[in-house]
Amino acid sequence: MTGTDPALQPAADDIRRAAELLRAGELVGMPTETVYGLAADALNVEAVGKIFSAKGRPADHPLIVHLPDAGHLTRWARAIPKEAIALANAFWPGPMTLILKREEGVPDAVTGGQDTVGLRVPDHPVALALLRAFDSGIAAPSANRFGRISPTTAAHVREELGDKVALVLDGGPCQVGIESTILDLSRDAPVILRPGAISADDIARVIGRRPATRTAHAEEGAAAAESEQPRVSGSLAAHYAPRTPLQLIPAARLVEEAATLAGEGSRVAVLARTCPDPRDARLTWHNAPVDPSGFAHELYANLRELDACGADFIVVEALPDTPEWHAIADRLGRAAVGSGDGGVPVDEHDET
Ligand code: TXA
Ligand code: MG
């Protein structure tokens, strides 16, 4: 993966400085294989508080704690089921977060006051070097403002939060491009709280049973039973959103509907996949990779670019309804719900 590219190997001085900043209670932009994180010392409540104010994120939304290796698990989690160990062995370092019962001493500021904690070992040479130098847990949500598109380059982090971080480590563009799979193992049956590159089938192959998936729809239906539900901000219906209104249109109608929108005097940006560019001057046309991992890798950078091009609408070619597109369709669906002014969370404009 990223480890083979010498350009992405961390400079020892940068890692040392980043670890010092974390120890001093500062925030650092940290590359991972999924998206860039906004990192703080997970045991320093004041530093963790800075994450929430920088992002404008509600204080009761829990953070993922990143660990140098699975050997650190027992410092953060208790009653660790065998399935967790099997999954950690199979997928760490990698894009999978496990929700486990928290060990004593894990701050409420990190867990949102819940009795569980989210843990993962990221698969990126810079993140791993920082974690080894720091030798403890690093709390890191995606380094975007609350409800907005996750950053997949160091430049994105500087754009979003440049004035809030002491340092952004540049680890190049994130290989995976969408956030980790979140698997809740703190209850009787495993449940995927957020789909990601590691699928329900991948998990079933390791633990011998298929995790349930909590869909956005099911979650809305279950809103009344909220006290029983862990809070996952990445599972809010409106999330990962551009400012420009975004809609998903089947390939067969893409050109026609984009042209209709443009015909009404609007500027339209299109993220197509299989549809060839009709070379209509009124459309800003962008073709994304046709395969799921290529598409995911470029997804957030593409959405940022289309959001910034001055269009009135973003139109995205709808994705195939097959398992390998599930996690990406999940993000695009939420981006559509959250896009435009209607979806801007109130906190998003909070500059504190
Ligand atoms: O790929 C990723 O997971 C990235 C990189 C930086 O590691 N991180 C990330 O963090 O996406 P964030 O905070 O943007 O999303 C983490 C999600 C949130 O929706 C949070 O609510 C959920 O994980 N989460 C964290 N701890 C949890 C817990 N104890 N129970 C339920 N959900 C939890
Ligand atoms: Mg996030």
C-alpha cells in the first residue's frame, strides 16, 4: 500500500515534532489510509476538547482512538471478545474500527459518555510512525468541519482547519478515500454502524457470522429508542455534504436531466462514471473511475472540486446496487441529503 512509496515515508523530525505537539496538548493533522484525521492525545481531556471546538462537533459524539498496534487494546477496552482479536489479527493495520466496552480511565470526552470506545490501528506509514513515537492512543475524527466532506489530502486539511492545527503531516492522498468500517462488538450480536472498505462478507469470513447492518433508514425509524443506540455522527442522514445541492441520477437519464437543469439557466457540475462526456459547454463534466476502489479513492476530492467550481447543482451518476458499492453509495446518499443550505448543521458556522 502507501508504505512502498518512498515519498510518503515520514521525516523523522516531523514525526518527533508532531509527537511533542500532541504531548503538549495541541492538535495535529494526521494522514491515514482512509481520510485525514484531526489528532489529539486521547487521554488529555483539554486537548480532546479542542477537537470538538475546531470541528464544531457536538460534544456527545464519540471519537475513534487510534492505537500503534493491537497489543494496546487492553489499555482501552475490557471484556474483549474473541471475535475482536480475530478481526484485529485479520484487518489491522487497516480500515476497521471496533466498538468495545471501554476500560476504566478512558475519558468521557472521547466516548461521549458512553460505556464503549471505538478503536483502530490505521494502515499508513506516517500515522503508524506517529503512533509509535507517541506510544499511546490518539483520538482523531476526520479533519473536516462537522457535517462536511472528509479530507483526503493535506491541502484539504489546511483549507478546512488550517488555523486550528499546530501542524499537518503530509502523507500524500489517502489510499482508501472513505472512512473505516465501524463494527460494534460491544453487544450480543455484531452490527456494522458505518459501512467501509471492509465489508460484511469480509467480516463474516473471519468470525463465521454475518454482522447486521444498521441503515440510515432503520436508524431514523429507531430514533425514539435513542438511549439504546450508540451515537455515530457519520450515520446522521445529512453528512459528508457539499454546499452545492447534490442529486443522484441513473445513468440512462443523466445527460438529459443535467441538460434540463442547465436549460433553466443553471450551471451544472456532473460526476459521471460510465456515461461519456456529451461535450455540452453548459456542463462541467468529470468522469470518475469505474471500479469501486478507484471511485472511493477519488470521491471526496471530486466532490470538493465540483463543489468549488461555482455550479448551482451537482449531479452524480447513480451507482450499481451491488455489495462492493455499498459503502460509497452510503456516503453519496448522505451527501445528497446534507447538500445545499438546507443541510448545513448549525454548528458548522460556529467559529469557536
Ligand atoms: O477512517 C476513519 O475512521 C477516520 C480516520 C481518521 O481514522 N476517522 C473518522 O472519525 O471517520 P469520525 O470521528 O469522523 O467518525 C468516527 C465515527 C463517528 O461517527 C463516531 O460517532 C463513531 O465513529 N464512534 C466513535 N466511537 C464510538 C462509540 N463508542 N460508539 C459508537 N460510535 C462511535
Ligand atoms: Mg467524520
